[in-house]
Amino acid sequence: MQSANMLLKKIVRSSVLPFAAQHGMKKDLFPLSRTLSLSLCLKQDNSCKPSEKLDLDAWKKVMKSGLPEEVSETVPEPQELSSLAAARQTLEMWRLAGRSVPENMSEEQMKTFMECPSKSAKKKYLRFLYLKELYRKNDKRKMEEKRERKLEEREQPSKPEETKKSPFVCLWASTMDKAYNWRAAQSMIFGQPLIFDMSFEKEMSAREVANTVKQLALSEGCNRRSADPFHIHFCNLKDDSLYHKEFVKQYREAWGKLLITVTDRCYTEVFPKDKLVYLTADSPKVMKTFDHDKIYIVGSMVDKSIKRGVSLARAKRLGLETAALPLEKYLLWNTGAKNLTLDQMMHILLTLKDTADWKKALEFVPKRKYCGFVNKPVNELRKTLDLMNTLKFGKRQQEVQKEPAKNYPKK
């Protein structure tokens, strides 16, 4: 092929250039149709035609038709495909380097990865996808293990000692649930009201509000399972508050189906003031008996660093009667504050309502806070407590005296 091209060049030089020298260099000599004029000197045979013209464009088309499609038509790749390929190569390099990169990524995730403004943002996004994929794999593995366990239990022969969940138990649970709901519905009409004050959101952190809502959920369940439940009122509860958000997170779809009363109004606007009694540990007045005609208020506050006087100040500001549980009268109090959790308060009030027995009711106080119940007169108990304290302090002084003297700096 190369020898043929060289021969053609020599023929053109020997024929066309002398002809151009005789007639002069004119524009008409080489027309715009990109053709080559061959003179009669190309072939010395008499049988050849006087002049032949070869069209280069047609010759290119003929040559391209013999080549495969990949070579003849080279289409440039779009810019998006090239950037995607570069991103995939980067991911593969990071995976080989041992970084946390997900195995499979969709096109949307790849576009989000490419749109990340910095390298650290890309790493964080890949880390998020990697953990998400890992959790999905773990859930799938657990489901498979559970399925295999069930198949193994089916294949094994049934043991008579093992108790199986019979349909009677399921029926009993559903009927008891209906009975509890029926009691709670009756308490909303005929039951004694019990108010939870939801106006302490500013006094607590987000974590303390979450703990408060958990204790309120336990209190609501305990009240629903009792023989004579209270009619629970959540007062001062606003829709955009942290309380409401935590309640929705705790109960989810069941939040709107609870058999309780929720309002954003204050309890002084709903009930008469002369019937309201605010239960607080800071009250100077001690509660002697449980009054069924009164409406008790419990402050919905859980504070790790105990803030004294907050609920008492609110009750005095509203001009309400206050009361404290007689813990020192019935319990040999040991250490710690006299504040109780909301579910413990619910248990105590329900027991007082049913039995009017303080000893039974105060059994729900944590045992780490008291030594035992009071069985003797108060004066004798105070003497014994003073004697125990003197013995304790005497022992501590003897221990301190036995310790070697420390070298203190001289003044």
C-alpha cells in the first residue's frame, strides 16, 4: 500500500507540475471540488481515456465503509459519564486503601457524592452510606437467623414440659386490654381528676424532658391497669412544646387514642381553686389523709440537680393549697431528697385511693432512701437516731485520731 502511494505521488509530480509551468499558475487549474487532473502521461497505452478525475470525498466514503463501526465512528463521551467514571475510580481507590466505602451506590447517591463541596464532606457522606448499608446487612442477617431458628424449632419434636402460647392466653390478653380501656373511659366521666402540670419545660434540659415523658407514660399505664383509675389531665401542654414532641415520639400513632384529657389551658381555668391541692415535697403542710373530693396536682418535672421550691413558688403564685407526703411520719428516712418519681407518685396515690393505708402506699418509695417503717413513738425514735449518729461520729473521730499526722507547712 505504501509503495502504491509513493508511485502515485511521483506520477502526479511528473505530470501536473510541468503542465502548470507551461500554462501558468491559475486558479482554475485546481478546482474547488478537490479533484486531481491526470494527464495523458499517466498511462502510455493508447487505449486509455484522455483524462480521468478522482473524487477524494467519494474515496474516503468507500474506505470508511470497509472499516468496523467502532473505528469509523468515534463518538465523544458526554461530560457526565466521564465525571461519573472518575468518581467511581475514586471510590475504588478509597476502598482499596481500606476506608469505609459502601459496596453498592445508586445514581442519585453518586450524584450527591459528586456534589459534595469538599473532600471531608465526601468522606462523611460515604461513612453515612457505609453504616447504613452495614445496619441493613445486620438486620437481614438477624432475620435469616430468626427464620432458621423457627425452622429448627418446627423440625424438633415438641416437648411436653415447655409451655406454649395458647390461643386462650391471646384471647385473655385482648379481653383484659378492652376491660382496662373500658375502666379508663368510665374514669373520664365519673373518676376523680388528677392533674399533671406541664409548665416546667424551661426549667429542664431536653434530656430531662424526655425522662419526664417516659415516667408519665409509665404513670398512664399504671393508672389504666388499676381497679379505680384517675381521670388524668395534662394541663399547660402546648402543641409546639418539647413535651408534645416527646409524647408523639413515645406513643406514635396511639397518642391521639389515649383516654386522657390534654389541654393547653391552666388548671385554675378548668377547676375551682378551692378544690385544688398542689403536691410538692417543699410544702410546710403535711398531708394527713387522702381526700376524694380534692383535685391533686403533680408537677411534671424531673431534675437531676434538684431545684428546691420551684413547684411551691408556682403554687403560691397561683394562690393554691399545697401539701407534702408524710414520709418522716411513717418512714425512718435515711439519706437523700424527699422527691419521688412521677410513676412512684402515681402508685402511692392509687393505693391511698383504694385502701387509705399509708404503709401500703409508701412501700413504693425506694428502699435505699429509708431504713424501715416507724413502729414506736416519735420521741423514742429520735433518741435512738441521735444515739446512732453519736456512735457514728465517735467512730469517725477515733479513726481520724489513729491516722498519722500529716506534715502541714509552718506559718
